Amino acid sequence: MPRWLPRAMVLALALYACFQLGDWAFHQLIGLLTNILIAFFLALAIEPAVGRMAARGMRRGLATFLVFLGVVIAAVGFVVLLGSMLAGQIIEMVEDFPKYLDSVINWINQTFHTELSRVEVQDSLLRSDWLQRYVQNSASGVLDVSATVLGGLFRLLTIFLFSFYFAADGPRLRRALCSVLPPARQAEVLRAWEIAVDKTGGYLYSRGLMALISGFAHYILLVILDVPYAPALAVWVGLVSQFIPTIGTYLAGALPMLIAFTVNPWYALWVLIFVVIYQQFENYVLQPKLTAKTVDIHPAVAFGSVVAGTALMGAVGALIAIPAVATLQAFLGAYVKRYDVTDDPRVHGRHPRRRGLSGLVRLRRTLRHEPRPTSRTPGTSGTPGTPLSGDDDS
């Protein structure tokens, strides 16, 4: 046996063990890495506001705290408004449930000629096995729900802490990163960081402005239709339609349509028509003007990036996909050499007209230096050796 074979086997086993250990550690820490990635993009989003406040003499830590305080107050206010709306609607539905049940039973009795009563239906429901199993499962699942809620709060706190440190210690973090790179690489890293801040902050602020406009427009409609909880519904439509890519508009419009349907079924139709019309206005008028200088990427690229981000990281990937792709596109754009496009009709989607065989014949004669044919007068015979019009190459 060669002397190097045992060492090679030991080295291969060591490498395999290191690979397995790294794979295990990565899967164990993937939740933490995802939280750090979210925190990093959140820090990039608030960096312009923190930078402006720091430029006016405020300490970065205090500026970051004030920005986060505003974000927390807005989020808590939104949750309180939405929770009060949902609680009120649930109470009304529970109070009106006997009326709904009576109407359904009356329709069944008239249609199928039965003699059902609400008391019998309620007793059968209360004594049913599936309801008892559901109650037991719900009681046993209270601990699971509590653990999920606590885990979500801990994750949210982790994201806020990391994003606070990233934003407050942004200059120190950049210096530490650049200190291990050569000068040429330092310039590239700083340029990429600046582009990421511009694109992420621009994406957030443009979306926030469009959410404000969308919420105000839908608030006016809901007030005109006298739909309850118009402020909370307007905030819901504005935020969900702008910060959930691709399908956010339809998710946002479903809740106002449901609440409007409880008032008047025709109101739900009016809400649907308004949502569709406003979406077209936003896509073709409002959004191009607001995002032209911030996140100017093609809609197909945006949709593909959202799909890819969702496949890789779920809802988190869908949220950060567009600013990440916009940053990558802007960074790589400086290294792609571009040329002037030729003035060809095919570039604009127009095909040149085909002039038939006469153009080909004319070109062939020009290349052969042949004289042009002389047309003969009708009723006369052509001169020998002179081709007649229309007889050549036909």
C-alpha cells in the first residue's frame, strides 16, 4: 500500500466531516441568518433618514432610535386599528348568526319541503362528534399557538436589534469591512453599499408614498359608500397593496369588499370596480413617475425576482427581492459596455416592406450592368433581342 494512501483517506474523511458539520451548522443557523439579512435591508432602508439627522449634528444612535420609534408607533397603531375592526366585525357576526341561520333554514324548508327548526340544528351541532374533537384539539393547541406567538415576538426583537446596530454603527461597520480589503476593492464595496442604500431607501419611500395615496383614495370611496371602519380599511389597502408584491392588490381589496358586502352586495361590486381602475392608474401613471429614479426595473424582471425570492426564502425573499435585484442591476450596469442602436425599422418592431420580384430583378441587372428594358407600344411586335416588359425572369 502506498504511503500517501492512509493520509489521503484521513484527509478525505476530515473534509467530509467538516462538510457535514458545516451543513448541519448552516441548517441550524439559517433562521438567524435570515433575520440578519432582513435586519440588514431594514438598516439600508432607514439609512437615508438616519444620515440626514446625523448630518444636522444628532448622534447616530439617537437618530436611529427616533426612526425606529416612529416605525414601531405606526405599526402598533395599524395593528390596533385593524384589530378593533376585526373584533367589531366578529362580534356583529356572532350576534347576527341566529338571523343568518334562520334565513338558511327557511330557504331549505321552502326548497326541499322539510320541517327543520333552529333549535334542532343547534342541538345536533352541539352534540356532534366533530365539534367536540375540534374543541379538544383547539384546547390542546393553545400552548402551540402561544409558543408560536412568543417565537414571532423574539424573532421580531432580534431583527430590530440587528438592524439598530447596523444603522447606528454603519460607518464603523464600513470601516471594519474596508480594512481587510485592498484600496481598489474598498472603492467597489463602498460604491455597492451606496447603491444598495439608494435603491432600498428609494424603494421603501416610493412604496410608502404610493401606500399613502392609495389609502387616501380608498378612504374617500369607503366614506362615500358609508362602509364601516373606513380608516382601518384604507390603511390596510394602502400597506398590503404596496408591500406585498404581485398579489398584494387583490389581497388588500378582498377585505373591503367583504365588509362592503355586509352593508350592501352592490357596494362590494363598486369596491371591486374601483380597485381594478385604481390599479391600472397606479401601474401606468403613478408608479412610473414615482419609481423612475429609485427602482427602475422592468415589470417582468420584478415579477421573476419575486418568484425566485419566494422560492428561495419564502415571504422574506418576496419582500427583499425587488430592492436586491435593483441594487444588482445598478451595480452591474457600470461594467456593461453599451453601444448606440442602429436605426433599423426592425428594432422598433416594424418590418420593411417587400417590393416583390421587381426589386430583385432591378438589383440583379445593376450588378450585371445590364441596360434597362425598353417597353414596346401596344399592338407592335418587339425588336429581336430586346426583352419585353414583364417577360424577364418571370
